[in-house]
Amino acid sequence: MFNFNYLLVSLIAAITATLAATLANSLSWPVWAMFIGWVAFYTGKHTLPGIFTTYGCLALGIIIANFAGLAIASLAQQIGFWSITPVVFVVALVIVSLRGIPLFNNIPSYFLGMIAFIAAHMPVGISSTMPMLIVTAVGIIAAFCTAMIQGKLIRSASDAN
């Protein structure tokens, strides 16, 4: 089990994660948000079109959370504590309904995007959304590159046998 190829696959993931985390940190982006993108990669298909779908759902989740924050703030003036109730209902209804559309059916990625935006405690608006969109893209790209390199290594090792 713990042969050279096994260790090499682990090393590839460690190096890629280190590079992506260092990039995020050097740009003052939250490293944990980069890893949200990394995790989102594993919720979808590990193909180039698959990562575009996954990232699209993740990005829409970030954007939806932004609009949800605006809606909650607006409703809070009228209904206070209860403002979260209709907003969460509508958001959940929309996201779960998107499961029927193949290009938009990665529900976990929507929720990862929403979690990332909410956890960042950023103010709503484009200026806070753009960095989150970029740093999560770095995570998805890093995970995709890792999977591609690891897959190539595994295929070449099995071809050699």
C-alpha cells in the first residue's frame, strides 16, 4: 500500500496545496477559502468541462449569498429577526430546484460558495465578492491540476506493469 507511487501521489497533492495556499496568502486572500474551492472540485466531475460546471455553481453560491445578505438586511428593517426566514426559503428553493438542470446541478458547490461568503464576514457588494471568486477559483484549479498529475502518474505506473 505505501509504495513509492502512493507516496508520490501524496507528495504531488502536498506540493500543489502548498503552492496554492502560498499564492492565496501572498495576495492576502483567506487560505481557507482557497481550500473551499479545492473541496468543491471533489463534488463534481474531474474533467475540464466538469470544473467549469463546479466552479459556476460555487461562484453562483457566493453571489447568491451576497444577494441573500442584501435581502436579509432590507427585510430586517420591516420584520427584524424573521427576515432570515423568507430569504433562506427562497434561496434553498432556487438552489435545490437547479438540480434538474445538468449544467447547474452541483448543489454541494452552491452551498460551499454560500458558506465561504458567509464565513468570510465580508460586507455585501462586488468589492468583497471578487476576491472570494478568485481565491476559490485558485483552489479548484489547484485541485484539478493535482488530480490530472496524479492520474497521469497512476496511468503510467499501471502501463509499466
